[in-house]
Amino acid sequence: MNEQLKHPEVEYEHSDLSALGILGFLAGLAIVGFVIHIILVGMFVYLDTFTKRHEAATSPLAPATARDLRNPNPQVANEFPLPRLETNELGELNDQRLQEENTLNTYGWVDQKAGIAHIPIERAMQLLAQRGLPVAPPNMQQKNRTQVVNNPAGAGPARR
């Protein structure tokens, strides 16, 4: 009866991998990955202890410290001289942006002794729209046009 159910043109490849072969490969791959992980952890521990044993002696003038300064927390980082690495990049960037927004939207002194102040940008645009852009005096405009016509490439002073 089995012979009647077989189709003569439909067969499977007898040399295909079996499910057991695939599972064996995956198990071997997992074991190799675990062994490599153990080797890397061992290397890290060895190199870390090697580095601690062979560290250069500190200056006798430097105060002795028992802290590991390779990974400082923010309090330890503030003890280092300037310039320091940023410990809170996002917070510092937000503070800078807040300061810029404050400068753009408020009145204040840039240099009070020289009489230089800043005004909000909206007010500056209103004043610019009312008064227009500053224009050079007519004789200065004519002089600039003469220089451009005589020396269009800007390769030096115009000759007359």
C-alpha cells in the first residue's frame, strides 16, 4: 500500500541536514560563545590587576589617595583642575540654551561702562522695520561703486 501512495517524481534530498545536526551546531555555537566570554572576562581581570600592580609611582608631593580615579563621580570630578570633562552634557547644554534664550528675550547690559546694552530680538526687529537698515552716506556709496567697477575681481586697490 505504501508503494501506491508514493509519487515517482517527488522525493527529498537524502544528504540534507537533520534536525539533530542543526541543534548540535547551535549547541556547539553556544558553548564556543560561552568559552570566549569566560576567556575575555579572565583577560580583563588579569589586565586590570596587572595595570594596578605596575602603575607608576605618584609624586611624593601629591597627597595619597585610596580612591580609584579612573571612574570618578561628579564630586571627585570637581576636584580636578580646569578644563574638566563634562559630567552632565545634556544639563549643561540645556543651561546654555536657557542662557541664550534669556539673552535673546530680555533687556540687559553687555558693557555698562561703555553704554552697550542688548534688547529683546522681537523689539529689535520692530525697530528695524520702523527705521530701516542703516545706509552709508551718498559720497561713500559713489566711492564704493567706483572701486567695484574699476576692480571687479577684488584683487587689490583700484588704480586711477
